[in-house]
Amino acid sequence: MLQSRVSAGTIARQAAIPEIRKITTEDVVDALRHGFDDFWAHPSHYVFAGLMYPIVMTVVAFWVSGQNVLPLLYPLATGFALLGPFVALIFYEISRRQELGLDTSWSHGFEVLRSPGMASIATVGLVLGVLFVTWLIAAQVLFVGLFGDRVPASLPALFYEVFTTTNGWLLIAAGNVIGLLFAIEVLCISVVSFPLMLDRHTSPQIAIATSIKATVANPIPMAFWGLIVAVSLAVGMATLFVGMLIVMPVLGHATWHLYRKLVVPQAGRQARTRSRAATATQSPKTT
């Protein structure tokens, strides 16, 4: 009797996880192209939202580290990529609304805060927040282990120690390996989880399980997507975060389209979407 209940529960959980498609790297490129299309459709609407990313990063940097911010500048800059999937919620919502033929002005993007799935979204966001703080702690422990408690007097002094000493090169190598492990974990649990919770209001468990399933089913395309994200964020940071005004919205919109390629739509969803899109296209002609 107990075994039958356990089996029934397992089947129910498996049935609740959406079906995943196999995709290719060409699909990833196509999702990125659609991300650019969504961004350029109303670029002025997203500048305001994009500005939040470097501002929040700066505030949290000083809040977390106080006067000891220099050793954590790089971990903070790179670590915020761990929060990117959550920060990009507004862009998922804009792409979702554009897909349905609804108003896509930036003010409507904040309607995500009233989504029925917001509790689940906040839960997974908290998970990413914990991973972000854990990454900062790991980076701080690594730095102190190699250089002690002494804080560099200036940014040039920090660069000199990191790039001209054996411990500095060890810090670069070990830090990037540890950071890569955190990035892979975030990719696995978030590649489709936030769009899925926004779209279908699923539980955090189902959203994360679906995201992991999508990653495992498509290891090469997901690795390619992870590389695109890493390179894009690196370019954004190299421009003193000015590039983030384009990088973050484009990656956010592209994530929505990648979700659409990875997760099989619910029955009747495609028909409704096509009908609304057709109505939105035809309506100007009838006026």
C-alpha cells in the first residue's frame, strides 16, 4: 500500500514537470536574435530598467564590505551574474506581453510584481541570493587565505599584487574555477525557472526541476548559452557597466525566447498566442 502511494506520488510529480524539447546551438542563436529584436523594438523603454543593475551593484558592494571593498570588487562584479536571472524579470514580462500582443511599455513590465507566481519567483530569487552571498564568502576566504587580512591601499596596489605575484595568479585560477562552479549551478536551476513561474505560476520545486531537466537534456546548447552570457557580461563590465544597459535587456529577452524553445507549450497555448498576435497585427488595418 505504501509503495503504491509512493509510486503514485512520484508519477504525479513527474507529470507536473513540463515536457522538454531537444534544441541545437542554432536555436540558442535564434533566441539571442529574438532578444535583440525585442530590445530594439522599444530600446528607450529599457534604459531606465537597465540602469538599476549597476546602481544596485554599487550600493550592495558598499553595504556588504564597508571599507574593505577592494578585494571583493571582482567577486561582486562577476557574482552579480548569479542574480541576473532574477534581475531580468521585467524583460521576461515585456517579451511575454509582446508575444501576446499586449502593451509593452516599460511601466507594464513592473506588473510582474503582481504576478500570481510572484511568491514562487521570490523563493527561487532567494536561492540565488544565498548563492551570491556564499560566493562572496568563498571569495573572501580565498583572498584572506592567500594574502592575509591586509587590505590593499589602492586599486593599483591590488592589481599589482594580483597580477605580479604567485599568490595572485593562484587567486585568479582558483577564484575563476570556484566562480565557474557557482555559475553552472545557477545556470542549471534558473535557465527556464523564472520564465516558467511567470508563465505558468508553477511551484519553485517544479520550476527548478524543469530547469535542471532542460539543462541535462541539452548539455551542449546550454553550455553554449552559458558562454554567451559570460562573454556578454564580461563585455558589459569591461565598459564600466555602460554596456549592461544593452547586455542585460538583450539577455533577459533572449532567455524568454530560449524558454519557449526548451519547454513544450501547454495545450492550446500556441493557438491562443497566434490568435492574439493575428488580432494585434490586423487591428491597425481596421481603423
